[in-house]
Amino acid sequence: MRIGIYARVSTDKQETANQVEALREFCAKQGWQVVAEFVDIATGSGKLKRPQFEKMLAAASRHEFDTLLFWKLDRLSREGVRKTLQYLTQLDAWGVAWRSFQEPWFDSCGPFKDAVISIMATLAQQERIGISERTKAGLARAVKQGRTLGRRPVRVNLDRARELQRAGEGLRGIAKTLRISVNTLQKALKAA
């Protein structure tokens, strides 16, 4: 069986070698061939780019390995149940199995695959509902406190904009001079 290994640590002060060596050793004991290794030093929250994670997904889509082996689910992703479920479902769609080294029940090849996916799907749905409810409650509280929601209005000096237009300046140049976006400038000119 061809294995792709994915390892991740959150900071450059942590060491990926511990994960990678244990995963290699595990594969050797199983008689599996490690054909690709992907190692990121980045948070798994989805806020920072994970170039090796992206390479791993691309390699999986090309079916360069049969199974993705990762240390633990939180090393694969901390983007929430819903996003993590999307990654695992995508791997399945590409015909690539997945397996957690530290969580042996979390294995797309095992007998609990459907149960695990069902539980994750339910948790993902509950997570989405919870996020929505928290967002609505936060917005309602902000309105009660007298806050104005949305972006602050951008004031456009239309006189200066028209003056620059008459001088032959293009929209991009005017927007740059006024320190606003071209889109904001266009909306202001149309509204005036």
C-alpha cells in the first residue's frame, strides 16, 4: 500500500520529527511504502496558509498515494468539524483512504468508518447552527448597546475627485490620491 504522511506542528519551537519518525516506523511494521511526506509548521486553524497541506490535497487528487496517514485528527485540521469533514469526504471521493495514528478508531478502512462520518456530520451541523446562533446573539447585543453594524461609511471628497477627473486623471489615480478603493469612488460618483 502506498502511504502519504501528513505531519504538522503549530510553531517553529515544536519538532515534527517525532511525528514523522513514528509514522514511518508504523508504516514499516505494516509493510507499507511511504511515497510522500508533507510537513507543515503552522496553526491548523485555517488562518495561516499550509503549503504542504495544499500539496498533499493536490497529490491525493492525483491519487499519488492510497492512504493518508496523520498523527492525530487535530494535526490534520483544527478548522472545525465541518471543514475537517469536508477534507475527509474529499479524500474519500478521490479514492484515498485516511487513518489517524493516535486514534485507531478514526480510520476510513475500519469497521467504524460510517459511524465516525455520521457522528462528524452531525457535529458539523451542530457547529454550524451554534455559530449562527452565537453570531445572531452577538449582533443583537451590539444593536441593544447602540452600536451601528456594518462598515463605517467612507467619505469621498467628490469636489477633489471631479477636479482630478477634469485634469485628466483616471479612476485608479484618483482613488489612490484620495486613499479609497476604485469601487468606493465609482459608487460615490454614481450616487452624486
